[in-house]
Amino acid sequence: MRFRLSTLLLLCVTFFSSEINAQDTTIEYKTDYYWQQQTDYTMDIDMDVKTYQFTGKQTIKYTNNSPDDLSRVFYHLYFNAFQPDSEMDARLQSITDPDGRMTDNVGTKENPIFESRISKLKDDEIGFIKVSSLNLNGKALSYEIEGTIMIVDLETPIKAGETVDFNMVFNGQVPVQIRRSGRNNKEGVALSMAQWYPKLAEYDTEGWHADPYIAREFYGVWGNFDVKITIDKDYIIGGTGNLQNADEIGYGYTPNDVKHKGKKLTWHFIAPNVHDFTWAADKDYIHDTMQVLNGPMLHFFYKNDLPKDNLESWKKMQPKTVELMQYFSEHIGKYPFDQYSVIQGGDGGMEYAMSTLITGNRSYGSLVGVTAHEMAHTWFQFLLATNEAKHEWMDEGFTSYISTLAMNEIMDEKKENPLSRSYLGYAFLANSGVEQPLTTHADRYNINQAYGISAYSKGAVFISQLGYIIGDDNLKTTIKKYYTDFAFKHPKPLDIVRTAERVSGLELDWYLIDFAQTTNTIDYAVTNVEDKKVTLERIGLMPMPLDLTITYTDGSTEDFYIPLRMMRGAKKTSATVKDDWAWAYPTYTLETSKTVQSVQLDPKGLMADIKQDNNVYPVATE
């Protein structure tokens, strides 16, 4: 997902296991304790493009791989959020800085008054999913709907290890496009079908995750999707899965040029081992393809009525998308699916299984940048499927980290520290007084800006700074090992930290605790220099190992490294390694062999020290 930082902020189980390459490491990670549920969907959908309503038949083959007998299940009915007085509507009206895509300013620029766009939807503009019938193994079930959640109590529990069939008949209405999904977005895309079907909630070692939809993050059950979509024959569909009947519909994609009986076509998609299914449809899509060497086929869907410059940008962007796919496959792990689609639609940029929806009226640079971010989500959330409602920083932050590095290389940006804006964003938040810890649920941030900076900037800093702590080579190995061990699973924060520990041999529990579970900050200072003696002080509560560069009076320089005692070791470095520094001691004295002229803490800017002015000696003067 794409977060629009303010100007100030900008400135200041495995289905494809055979395709995931093991890394060069002797470390074996045992996951005998781990289990996850399985949901296999079969859906037949009939869409009326005039009324924007659809009917559906759904079968879910549900395998309870947990050790628990389940006496109830929950479904997500996301489209119900787009109704006046919904929880999403209420949140828009209560938060101090609501999302501008979902609100209208009826005040002035100086004194804004925001009105929720959802609150003004008419009956034929709202979204809904209505369930006509639901049964379990042929036996009718009763259910209760509370907003975007359907609660189903079971007379006969689903036993541990049992596989059952849920059968449902439902109908829905596609809302006017407000957030992510909907009809007729601002660029005229007819259907952006995200979070559109009744979806079983996830049950894991922490219990059920039946969070209401308040416009933030998602968490889904791994499974296989077999989806048939019947729609007016003039429409072209792109999205999740592999098309099964290209010949039947004359899929060039140019179904308009093929003689068909009747007014509708049925598109048949199969998507193996994903945890969501998304599609978009429009009459005016151009469809291009580009093959990635030893990788997937890339598909591009964009409207033919875009301005000429934008059309050229969509063409120019395609070989860069190939490079992005290759970059992520090389630096994280091989992309395991047969196709990936970049589709004009939605309200900005949003990732989905095997695809992304992105608005198309963009400059070339913006088009590549957002595509880079959304494609990177394929790894950080769609393959490494964290619960992003609880750990949104692992999803958005890790994605921001790797996509920023990819852009720096592929677009030849030549930035010495590509993540500098993330560090500035985090420092701004840490000094603002409104920061909340990264353990905060995505829906529970007091203000949207704090959520955005936490998830995107601080999350990116978390993984970048991990490289500062364990060394860049160890970080690269950690990311690949993390993918090898946890692709097609639901990793948690401890999993990335434990992976880094196994790779580096260092103790890192303190890092997860201080940086992700508290709002403790890093602040180290050079407090005194006398001849050959440098005194350092830890002012912030959060400990760190230190890199520093000293310039001597004879003009020579020397790099030093001070390990953190609780790490029980040190990263590999060419610097002069000094005695470790235990957190409980507020000061540290470093002795040198020559007279000191100046000192610079963290010369590469990879430590998230929130007060930079005390990191140098002598203090810079204007």
C-alpha cells in the first residue's frame, strides 16, 4: 500500500517448496510446532455491469489443521464497510486526520472540515454482501452479521484435523469507488474488485482474527482458488490467478474481436496457494505482456483513453517491471507463480495476490516507483504472510526497505543512503510526542500520520538498522533465509529476529523489544574530548553498538567499533574494535593512540539516533 507522506515528512505447508531455493547455510530451522489452516475456494460469479450487482455461489473446503475443535467460524464481508454509519464511516468522522481519498473538505484550506464520503452514499451506491444461504456438509447453518463480520455458530464442531465443506449463496453490490475497491474510480476504471467476496477469517495459534474492516490491513488463510466470473463480453479482466480458457473467450486480450454467442463471457481463473483473490475489469483496457527470463509472464492492463504521455509511460515502465521482478527474486527469493499483473484501478497503489491495482494517470517515475513498492509486497505479505493488522510494519516497512533499494539500483539514483527519508520520517515521529509502539494494532493509531510513519518509515528503519547491527552481508543472508523458512507461512516479528540471530550468531532480543515493542529512542552523544580521550554518553533509553570515525590532528582518520555487551558478540568489521559497552553504564571512555581533532558517531547514518546535533565533535556552527 502506498502512503502519501506530507511535504514536511518527505523532507525531514509449502505449495511451491520445490521452487524456493535453499540458501547456502547449514542452519536448520525446525517448525514442528507450526500449523496453519487451509481454505480451498470454488466460486461462480455473475456480474451485472449495469446495476453493479453480482450473484455468487461459493464452496469452501476448509481443513482444520489446528489442534482445536472449532465451534464457530467467522467470515469477512468487506463491502459492508461502504455504508453510512458503518465502523469505517464512524472512524473517518472521529479521527483528526482522515484519509483524503475517503473524505471531502467542506471547509477551507486553513480551517478544513472533513465529511466522510461513505456517509453520503445512496442505496444504489453503497456496497454490500448479503448471504442467502449457508450450509456445512449439506446441513443449513444460522448466522449473525455484525457490520463486516459474519458470525457462524456450529452445532457440530469441526474437529482437529477434519476437512469440511461450507456452501454459500450470496449476492453483492459494488460500491462507488472510495477506498481500494469499487466501481468507476476517478480514472474511469469500471470495476476494481478487491475484498469483494465472503472470506473466511484466519484462525491461528492466537485464536480467531475477525477484525472489522476500517480501511487498513488484512490477514488471510492460505488456500487454492478456482474462480469463474461471468461478465458482459465487452469487458477485459485481469487479476489474481492463471486464465484457464483463453482460447474459449478469444483471449488476446481482445474478446471484442471474437464472435461469441450471447452477451456474456465466463472467465475461468485458478490461483494456487494464495490467501486472497482480486480482479479488475474494464471495456477499454489495453493489454500488454512481457516475459521475465526464467520467471513469470508479466501482464499490464491500462485504459486506452489515458493522455499520450501516460500511455508512453505505461509502455516505458514495462521493461523496468521485468528488472524489478528480477531484483526481488535475486535479493529475497524466487517468485514462485506463473504470472504477475499490473492493473490500472483502485485509488492509488495496493498489492494483491499475483497483481497490483495502481492508478494510471502518473508520471513515468511515479509509475515505476509505485509498481516497485506494490510488487515488493508480493514477498512481504503475500508470500511472507504476516498478520499485517497486528504487524503492519513488517509488511509496509520491509516492503519500503527493499523497494527503495531496488529503485536506487534500477533507476540508477546513486543515493549514498537510499533509506535517508525513512530515517528522517522516523526521527520526526519520535520527536513529535505522538509516537505509539509498533505493537499497536493498525486500526488503533490515534492519528493516520503516526500510523503511516510507524508502518512505512520506522518499519523500513527496523530492517535497515538491523543491517547496521549485524552487518550488511549478514542482513542479506538473513532476508533470504527468512524467505526460505517462512514463505507460504505466517511469520511473526520474532521470526525475523531469530533468523538474524541464527545467521549472525548474535543475541538480538533487546532490539525487537526496544525498537518495536516500546517507544524508547536512540540518542548517543560525544560529550567530551581531551587529547587522546573521547567520552561518549547514552542519553536515550535504547542501547546500540556504535560505529564512529575519529580524525586526528595530523589529518589521519580511524574507524572504531564499540560492541554492545548484551549482543554477546560483534559484527564483522574492518574498524578497530574496542571493549564492549554495557547498557547500564551511561558513559563510555574511548582512548586513542593520537591526539583527537574531531569525532563523528554513525558516519554512514544507519543508526536511528533521533538527535544528530550531538553526534559530532566539535559541534558544527553556522
